[in-house]
Amino acid sequence: MLVFNIIFLIFALVILLWQVSLIVAIIAGAPTVYSRDRVIIEAFKGVSLKKNQLVVDLGCGNARSLVIASRKFGAKGVGIEISPFYYLWAKINVLAHGEAKNIKIKFGNIRNNKEDIRNADVIYLYLFDKILGEIEPWIFRLAKPHSKIISLAFPFKNHRANIVKTKPPIYIY
């Protein structure tokens, strides 16, 4: 009976952390949304991602995009996640795929990681248009002139993109 109670308590704590994390992400304006692997691969093909280039995923969720970038393209990655649950999930996912040497996961607000954006060859995001509007001025100012920015589903309002016709559409800047 004691073992059952301990397992139940652990399960309840995980569920509580997950729910609190969802609330934090919604308040921050970027709940976790996932895309299919084929769309992520098309996005990276669209920017001609190459070996050892740095991909920075703003709001990385479970870091699947970074795992794909590392495994299929040989890229390095940095993921930034504000949700405690998804941050831990991303760390576990990176470890489980054996990509810890190529991918770093950071906890926090994307706006506090300017150095990562400055160093990125590719900036990958799947954020709602409200957040894109808020970050648009500084992300284009911080990004290196030759950096590529990928936005799934939602375009930036004041910049012109090449569009890859998938579901969701991929906007490449």
C-alpha cells in the first residue's frame, strides 16, 4: 500500500507541475503547440540547414525540432522554454535521444536570451501572432544579417517572407 501511495503522489505532482506549467505558458502568451516532423524537416530544408550551424528554438516545448535539426542535419541547438514542465521534458527528450552534446536547453523567457539570438544561424519559432508582434522589432535587430528566421503558422507583420506551402505554412525570413 505504501508503494501505491508513493506512486500516486509522484503522479499527482507531475500532473500538478504540468498544469501549472500550462498556466504559466498561457499567461506568457505562448502555450505549447507541436508540429509534425515532416513540417519541421521542410522548414530546415527551406533554410538549407547545414552541419554545425546553430539553431535557436524560442519556446522549444519538448525540443523535438532541435533533435531533428541535430540528427538529420548535424546542427547544434539551443532551446529556450518558459514552462517548467516542458523545460524538464525537453531536457529528458534531449538526453533520451543522446543529443546532450549538441543541444542545450535553457529555462526562461525568450526575451532574456539575446546572446543566443545574436549567435544563431537559424532562429526557429512556433509562436502566436500576438507574441510575434511583440518580439518582431528586437528579433530582427538582434539576429545576424545572414541568419534565417523560421516562423511556423504565423507571419511577422512588418517583414516579407518566403512561404513554404505546408500545413501549417512555414514563413522564412
